[in-house]
Amino acid sequence: MSDNEQSGWRDCTIDAAEAREHPETTEAVQAIERLRGSIDNVDTAIVMLLAERFKYTAQIGQWKARAGFAPADNEREHRQIARLRTLAEQAGLDPDIAESYHTFVVSESKTRHERIAARS
């Protein structure tokens, strides 16, 4: 029998009847709901911060286009990766996650900068 078959009800959403049959789940369900609420709050903040970040990068893209600069700034990217990896380590976050975040936002910023330059 697989772990999934052995756990059975644990692989699904807990309803009231299951909670009564397995009272130990009530505390777990409540804790999970509280933690998910916290995750939702963090996700909201992240999205708002990303929106703010991309407002700034759009302005940078406009300045780069006006000045004839390339969308990429490899020296800055290397400094930022090192900085973010250090911050991640200090915060107890896997530095690879911070680098993945940086890779995503820089790639998206470059794409947007290229579009801005093409329209200029």
C-alpha cells in the first residue's frame, strides 16, 4: 500500500465530519489557515512591491532609450546578484532563490527596455 493510500483522508480537504473523526486535525487545519492568511498577505505585498519596482525600471528604460544605452548593464547585474545573495543568506533564505528572483525581474526589465527603445 502506498503512502497516499495509507493516509487516505489526509490527502484531501478536511471537512467537519473528518475533523470530528480526527480531532487532531482541527488544530492543524486552524494553523494552516492562519499560515495561509500570512502567505496571502506576503504575496499581496510582493505583488505591490513588484509593481513599484517595474514603475522604476520603466523610467530607467526611457532614460536608457533617450541616451542610446543598451538595455543590459552586466556590471550592475553582477553586483546586484552578489548583493541579493548576501541579503538572502542574512535573512536565512536560500541564495539561489534570490538569484532566481533577480534573473526573472532583470529579464523582464530588459524585455521592457527593448520595447521602449524600439518605440523611441
